[in-house]
Amino acid sequence: MDRSLMAALESLRIALHVTRVAIFRLHASDETYTLRRIYDIQTPSSRFVTRDHIVFPTEDVHCFAHLYDGNMFVGHTNELDGNVRTIFEEHAIQSFMIAPIFIHDERWGCVSVVDCEQKRMFSAHERAIFFALARTIGESIKREQTVQELQQLKQEMEQMNATLQRKMEEEVRKNREKDFMLIEQSRYATMGEMLRNIAHQWRQPLNVLGLLLQDIQEAYAYGELDESYLRTSIQKCFIQIQHMSRTINDFRNFFKPHKEATYFRPIQAIRQALKIISASLDHNEVHLHVQNRTRAHMYGFPNEMSQVLINLLTNACEQFVARDIARRIICIRTYADDAFIYIQVKDNAGGIDETIQKHMFEPYVTTKKDGTGLGLYMSKMIVTKMNGDLFVSSSKKGATFTIRMPRINKGGRGL
């Protein structure tokens, strides 16, 4: 077994962060398509067991059509069928890249990388490195795999590895900068939305205060203003001011960051969200129904969950207004099964266009004229950070957003 080639394969495995890299020799007949394992490199912790010979019936060879054409075969196991899928599943393969090895324009075999840890998309740069390796291996075999040439291959792989590492570090840096910008933009959008909600909350008490002050002025003008009348009016004014003060406290508490995750029931997050947005819903004549059918606990950040609910309710409210829906209804329903807790937000705002629905959890996707397209993206991030999921279904009547969270007992273990 050639140490230089093994070192090159190990460098490729590390560079691509995969479970296994292997080289197979091809033996084809009229009835079977046989791959014989020549070299095999795996992660130290891998329990990957591979037969020395893998035999595919000819009816399954169509899966490898790309290799016949001199191209790579890249994909996920769940996209395959027949014996090929069965064999890949037996080896716990989730993602793979296979490239042909040609010697004198004939198919000699193939080189493969597989990922048993996750379903992933290999980047164009990773594919280019991998395809280049397959071609280099073919040339090396054609030149009888001399030690000097394999050492050069190892050096090339190390350079590729270093280049790939630099590229990955650069991409990580860019992604962090992008995430920071998204968070900042989302924060400003949230602040604007909260200011609108405060305005809705204060509109009624400000109207009452205005009427009380006007009443005092008229009472004075008509000589009806005495100590008792003034005391009563001032007391009424203070009631409205206290209501406005409580509103500010609610908003301030809402924006207090939770430094540590905690146990909470879904109804707690719902109530906190409604404290913030109820006035806006009333202003837009939205009828809200809450059906709480679970007392199970979830684990995470209650205020952030409330923010997700506010985003969903705000989106529904804006759709009602944009489409001029006459009878506006939102239903919030909570329920649980043995493993998960669900919070559903369902509206009758007319549903979501299929082309939008496919991309609506991506950043900057919006149907609103002045929308940022970040609300649902950030909501998805928040729920995912708490090990949950957020998904949507739609019909002609309206949309249903479902938050699914792991069901947790107070001891910290999943139920």
C-alpha cells in the first residue's frame, strides 16, 4: 500500500471534512458492475465497514451514468433508488461525491468521498478539488504510481488543503459579517415595529387624557370647577398615566435579554406577546382566539419566543390590511404530543403564493413595499437556536405557521 497516496487521501479527507475517502477498481460485465476496494481512508472514530467487493446488477448501473460520461456523481442517499440506495443506506452514507478515474481514455475505476454525519451540499470549490484529485490519481496510475509523483500529489493535496482552509476561513468571516448586518437590520426593524405598537397602546389613554383636560377647561369656563370636580378629574388622569406607565414597563421587560435559558410554557410567551401587540390588533379590527391545550414545558428564551409570535401576528395583520379582508380572524393554538410542543398561528388572510412560500424563511424575501424581509428569517433563526423548528402551510383561505419545540420536563430531560 503506497504511503504517499494514503497521505494524499488523508489530506483530502481532512480538507473536505468527510467520513471516508476510497479508491475502487472497476470490473464490468454484461450482468454486473463490480467495484473492488484498493485504498480506503476513514476518520479515526469511524466504524465504517466496507466489503472488498461491491456488486451492482446491470439494471442499477444507470445511477452511475455520470461516471460513464466522465463527470462526477454527487448527491444524497435519499435521492437514490434500487440496490444502490440499499447498499448506501447499509453503510449509513448520507452525502457522497464519486469521480471517475480514466486510464488511456478507458474507465479504470473511481474515487469516492462520503459523509456519514450529515446531509450536506459540496461547494463548487470542493468539487473542483475532488475532480482534480481523480484526474491526478489516473495520471499517477498511468505512470505506474512512482514514489516521486505520488509525493508531488501529496504536496499538491497539502496546498489544496491549505487553500481550502483559507477559503473556508474567509467564508466564515464573511458569513459572520453578514449575520451581524442581518441582526442589526432586524433590530432596527423590530424597534420601529415596537414604536408603532406603543403608539397603538397609548392612543386610547391619550385620547382620554385629552378629553379630561378639555372637560376641566370647559368646567372652569362655566364656573363649575370646584375642588371636588378637580380632584376627581386629576384621579382619572392619573389612572390613564399609570396605564401608560405599565405599557412602558411591559415593553422594557420584553426587551430585557435573557442571559440564560429557562423553562416556560407556551402560553407564557403568548401572553407576553399579546401585551405588546394587542392594541395593534384591536386597531386593525382583528379578532383573536387563543386555544391553550397543553401545560407542558419548553426550554429556551421566553422573550425571544414572544418576538417570534409578534412577528407572525404582525405579518398576518399586515396581510389583512393589504388585502382589505373584511372579517379578520387569527387563531393561536397550543398542543403537545409525547415528544414535541406545538404553537400554531393560523389566519384567514388569503394564503401565500407558492413561489414566495418556498423562499419565505430566507433573508430579504418580502411581499411588502417597505418590508425588510428579515422578520421570518430571524424568527426561524430564533426557533432553531432553541432546537426547534418553524414551518408554514397555506391554502386559499389563509396561512398556518407552526412552531415545534422539544417537550422538556423540569428535570431537563426530554419527555
